[in-house]
Amino acid sequence: MEKKTVVVALGHRALGTTLPEQKIATKEAAKAIADLVESGAQVVISHSNAPQVGMIHTAMNEFGKAHPEYTTAPMSVCSAMSQGYIGYDLQNAIRAELITRGIYKPVVTVLTQVKVDPYDEAFYEPSKVIGRFLTKEEADEEEKKGNYVVEEAEGFRRIVASPKPVEIIELDAIKALLDAGQIVIACGGGGIPVLEQGVDLRGASAVIEKDLVSGKLACDVNADVLMLLTSVDQVALNYKSDNEKMLGKISVADAKKYMEENQFEAGSMLPKFEAAIGFLENGEGREAVITSISRAKAGFMEKAGTIIK
């Protein structure tokens, strides 16, 4: 039987928040990935980095303030650092789980840059909150630097843009590794957002939506399945209401209708549906699965989750 190529997008619950939590969480994620490999899938993995990149951003900037001889770290560098250490834990956990099952398959992390459009409207309407709470004085300093700040109940927070992905820079390398039968971890945290300036790629002060990059990655490697793993076993209509309804197998037309009805929350379930629809409309014989990490194998077998075709 021909292997199916599956792009698996791991949400932040699959990675934990602190370093010890991440060690434990990646072992559970590795079991789900190994289940897919045993079921005949050729796997490419993307993942969230929301808690990790915020932690790195805060730590580097606080260090820079305490030690003037050092500089603070831009968002692009923080994103690269998060890809590295999440990939390190994840690839080692997957490798160990596969070996215990008698499967010998290389696992590799690709530090991935994703080009964005400098004229994307998102740069004028930033929406992603990052870092710790700021005082009024610190918030004023950020705004003087040209950064955006939003006021919340507990203080001020910096916010950055969330532009749409245009091009995965390391795509050829990802494809080559996939063709060689390796398990590839790529586009972590939505990828490192970069702007093309001549022959150079310059880091952008932004955070790309992980699910949208996962959908693009699935399109670009011509995957058979896009699997979006989240905190629920199935998507629900009228979520947490008296007339809540679970979604099983639905069509792209159904998915679009539910989006138009504003059934899905922005920044949560909505980008998953946007990614799924974009993937399905750009190829034949594809399917998208939204489910929890514990139901990944069942979702792949079309026995669990919300399946869009």
C-alpha cells in the first residue's frame, strides 16, 4: 500500500509551557506520531511555540535591560530559538519512541523561514500579544520605538502583526528529506517571519499563525492529509451552549457555511478551518482532520475527530 503523506500540526497543549512540561508533553506527542508511522503515514510535523517564544522574548529582553553591554533579541531571533529547542526535544522523543517499537527512521528539525508580504494589512493592525505585562513607562518606551502596545486589566502588553505566509524558504530541503523517508519537523511556530530585501532575508517583527503555515506546508509537499491536533476530540457548533452539536464528517461547503455563521473563534478554531479549506481546495483526494492528540491515529483512520473532505 502506498504511504500517505500527513502534515501534523501540534498545538501548544502538545508541547507544554515550561521546560519540564515540554519534556513530558513531547513524549506523549511522540506516541501519536509513532502511531501514525506504524499506520503507514509519511509524517511532516509543524508545531505551536506560543508559550515558548513569549518566554524567550521576555528573558532575552530582560537580560538586555539588566546588562547594557548586551542587546535585546528581535522577534525573528526569538522564533528561531524556539524552533531549535522545541525541535530538539520533539525529535529526540520521536526517535526514542520509534526505536522502542523497532522502527529505525531518521527524525530531523529544519530551521524554517517563511516569507511574508511587507504590505500585508496585518502590519497595520497587529493582533498577537507577546511578552510580560509592562508598566505605563515601559509601554511608552515601546511606542517611542515604533512598537504597538495594548492596555489590559493587569497592565500593558506588546502586540505584533500576524501576516499571512507567502513562501516557505526551506521548502526544497523539506521535500528532499521527506523523499528520503525521514520524519521532518518544520515551520515551527508558524516559521521565522522574514521580508525579502534584495538577496537578503530580514526578520520581521511578527508571529505567523501556525495553522495557516501548516496548511501551506501541506499544499506545498502535496500531502494527502492535514491533521490539526488541538485540545478537543471533535469540533462543536454552538460551543459550550445548550444546543452544542459535534461535527463528524463534513464537506468543504459545510465548513465554509459554519465559518460564515461565525461559529469559530478567531485565533483558535477559525484558523484551523481556514487552513483546512485552503488545503482541500488546492488539490484532489485530500482530507483534513481536526482532533485531539490522543485521537490522532483514530482520526487518520477516519474513526474520530472532525473530518473535512
